[in-house]
Amino acid sequence: MHTHILPAKFPRWAEVFGYGDFIHLEHHRKGFARMMQGDRFFREIASNCWDAQERIDEYAKFQTQVQVVCTIPVMFSYWAKPADALAVSEFLNDDLAELQVKYPKNYVGLGTVPMQDTDLAIQELRRCKEIGLKGIQIGSNINNKNLSEPEFFPIFEAAEELGMCIMIHPWNMMGKKDMEKYWLPWLVGMPAETSRAICSLIFSGVLERLPNLRFNFSHASGSFLATIGRVEHGYNCRPDLVAIDNPINPREYLGKFWVDSITHDDKMLKYVLDMVGSEKVSLGTDYPFPLGDLEIGKFITEAGLSDQVVDDIFCNSALSWLDMKKEDFL
């Protein structure tokens, strides 16, 4: 339920819009492309980032049939003019919808919306529903604004009303410019970003006010579950700072949202399972990127878990989050 994909080709939006460091692709050698952010090299990707059949074949090696796909967070374009970010979102979402139509037994799409503009985000969210996407992926912050900001609540409210699920992915990592060395933004900043998002949604009362909104948090909640004791202690010792918008203990929300399984560690996975239950832990890989679980589910099958728990992680949890059934893929 956590993989990334791009169209093989898309416009050079900087030329279309006349500004900005929008991502474009340079297919510089067979089977590979450079993701360029304006004139700056961002990342090299291989064809499994855009070739739908190649991905299906690679997944088959791990007895995996279905991939939930979403764009790479750098494509969000939250920094752009809202109408331009909407155009980018529409292009990416149409590509995902076409993928679902072509491979209905293999792909489920999560769209992207221009979160910097509430009305346009809701407009595109509704269109995502109309074209068959099951939910959206959003960032852990929107231009450094926490997800607790009131301007985002109508988007979450619309998602609940539409029955659309939401995956929250860390991005635009806090402190990035101060810790570039050793890949620390990805190793330290990403887990913190996911915890930032969860705490923002709990403390602001979003999870309390929208109990039927189905959130799934990347990378097994980042650092949130690992530090729930500290978060709860802060709530207890300084309610004047923490509990100003929601009086409910944050621990009460464990088991009320989903997380993916990307821990890379069986002991941590067992802790996560103990905290939220196997019905709320869904198989994530971050495929096709190297920091992901590219031996899909291997460490899970070797963790000594019961068949029921493994089945929950591999299938049942994601299906309940997506509001889908096994029969949809048979």
C-alpha cells in the first residue's frame, strides 16, 4: 500500500508555466532517467519507476499481485501557484486512473491534490473519486504549515464525506538544510516528520472530529509510536500547552489509524503490532527506492508471526483502509 510511480513522460512544466523548479525527466540512457529539479540533478530512477508491466513482473517474484501507487512527494508542487499545482495534479492523477483501468487486478491509485489551496484541493479530491482513485497521498506538512491548521480541515472533512482514504508521507523535512551530511534528512528528518503529522492531527482534534476518516502513516508512523510514552507524558504534565484543542489522551488514538510495515526490523515490527494491532498494520515497501523494503515482506515472513497476523499485514489491513474487498482482485 506504499509504492511510488511516475508517468514515463510528462511536460516540462517550468516551460509551460514560465517559472519554478518543477521536476522533469531526462531519459539519458536506456532503462534510466534523471529527475531534474530545474537545472539541478535530483535523483536517477530506473524504468521500474514508470514501466507498469516491469513492476508487475518484479512483484511476482515475491508472490505479490497488487500495488497501491502514488506519486513521488517531490511532485506535490505545494510551493507553486495553486492553478499550476492543480494542472500538475490533474496530469498525474489521470495517469494513475488510466493505470487502474488497464491493470485493474494489479494497481490501486492514490491521487495528489494542491493542498496550498483549500477549494482547489477539494475540487481535485472530488475528481479523484470520480475517476476511480481510492484516496490521496499528502505531505506531512504543507509549505511548513502543520496539518493542524484550520485551512486543511475542510479537505479532511471532504475526504471523510467521500469515503476517500489518506496516506501521509514525510517530505520537506524539518532541519534539512542543517543536516545534509550522512543522509540525515532521510534517516532522522523523515521519522520526525511523520510524528509531526500524527501529533498535529491528534492535538488539533482532527482525528476526534472525523472518526471515519481513514489515515495511513508511512514508515510505521515514523518516530511516533516509538515515542508515544514521551508524547503522552507531555500531554499529562503540560496540558496547558498540549491539550488546548483536544482534551483526549493521545494514547487513546492508537488503533484508530493505520500505519505501514516499513520498519526493516522484526523487533520494531512486533512493537508496532502490539501498539496498534495487526488490523492496522499494512504492507508497505516504498518501492522502487533503496530505502524501502525491496525484498517484499521477507522480514515479515521470517519474524515468527502467526498466519493471521501475516495475512492481516499482507492483505486485510490495506483492504480495510482502502474500503475494498479481496474479490475486487480475483
